[in-house]
Amino acid sequence: MQQLKAKWLEMRTPQATKTAVLVIGGAEDKVHGREILRTFVARSGGTDAYITIIPSASREPGIIGGRYIRIFEEMGAQKVELLDIRERDQCEDRHFRESLENCTGLFLTGGDQLRLCGVLSDTSAMEIIRHRVKTGQLTLAGTSAGAAVMGHHMIAGGGSGESPNRSLVDMATGLGFIPEVIVDQHFHNRNRMVRLVSAIAAHPDRLGIGIDEDTCAMFERDGWMQVLGKGSVTVVDPTEVTHTNEPHVGATEPLTIHNMRLHILSHGDRYHLYQRTVLPATYRISS
């Protein structure tokens, strides 16, 4: 476990920038204050924003995409486009690539995270997105399924209401925008604590991030994560775990995990991804 702690300490902290990655727990406010969506538009350039929407996770991409187009246009974005990517070969389309190379904000809708990864992973379109996010050229947001894909390891499904065990969570490979984390969405709303804990027990070199509905974990490039919205963000930190039986028990047997650290953060609270420090909203840094 000391080796895992050393690994975290060795990670370099990138420089701050105005772009960010917004990981949204789903069911974000689309009607009233729209705080999370307004923050996304602002971080994408405000009235100069060029926003591209990828609704590939949805079974009704045209309907869900059209709704976000209207919202972002109402918020004053200069240009809003829908990339209705349903097959992998569409990722090579010249128009789609140009949109991804020039947009200032990219929004991934909800739906099925496996469908989204199946369409985007290991494509030239994905290479463009990952490079532009990594270099701070693009603000990225994903809600629900679009949030689940943010880590390298992804929760694809699972149950709740039992003691933590390996059978509770189905894992797959995500899109890896924030490879250090495993994200679970609709978190307290669907009682998903045990499945996130089960996922982290299997991947103790990652950090668990559980995000409630109408709540956002906004990751800055300097390593800080800030909470926005009405619910909470739960951080499951296994860095100092002293013992787990996870490698030695059957899939349905209860897990033992000693000394796991838990943080529950609400609006304005901040957490540093690499330093593992918490900053309460009372003392939050001005943006």
C-alpha cells in the first residue's frame, strides 16, 4: 500500500487553465437556474463558445441532442453543432473531425456508456478530443453515461443494496480523460455507494468519485476538483488502505477493506486530485 501512496505523490500537477472537465451526475437542471450547464458554456468561451454535442450514448440521439442545442443557444453560445455519430466509421468523416478540431466545448450526453465507448474508443476522433483536452484547448463535459466514461476503468453496470462484493459491479474500459478516477453517477439517488467501493477495492490505484444528480465535479488542470450543484460528490480514497481480502474471496463473498478514507463534498468544496487535500467552500479560492 505504501507503493500506491508513493505513486500518487509522484504524479505531476498540470498548470491551471480556464478550460476544465465537467463530470455531471445526470439529471442536471435544464429549466431553471441551469448552473452547471451555464458553467460549461462559460468555460467554453461564453458568447464566443463553439459547442459540439455528441449524443452517441442515447437511444434517441436526435431528440436529446436537439434539447441541448436549444439550451446552449439560449445561453448565448455563438455556434452549437450536433455530431450524430452512430457508427465507428463516421469518426473518420471530415466534417466531424473539423468540428472536433475547432470547437471550444464538447458535451457528451447520457444514455449507455458502453454504446458511447464502442463508438468513440480507439478512433481518430477520440485522438483529437483527448489531445485537445490534455493540452487545455477544449472544455469537456459529460452527464450520466457521459460522466461514467471519464476514467480509464469504467463502471458499466451493477447492483446495490448488498454488502460490498465483486459481483456487484461490472467493469469495462472507459475513454480515459481522467484516468486516475473511477466515476459513478446518479450516486446517492440510486444507492450506489457499495458498488463504487467494490470497484475501488478491485482497483486500489484509482480514486472513486460518486456524483449525485444535478451535481458536477469540475476538474481543473491544476489538479483541483470543485463541486457544483445541489447534491454531493463522494470521494473514496484507498491510498492508505492497510488490508483487503478482495484478491482472495469469491465473487459474492463480502469484502473486507481496512482504513479506506471517505469524503463527502458539497457545493463550493474543493479536493486536490494529487495532493489528496480538501478545501471547504468557506475558504474556497476565487476563480
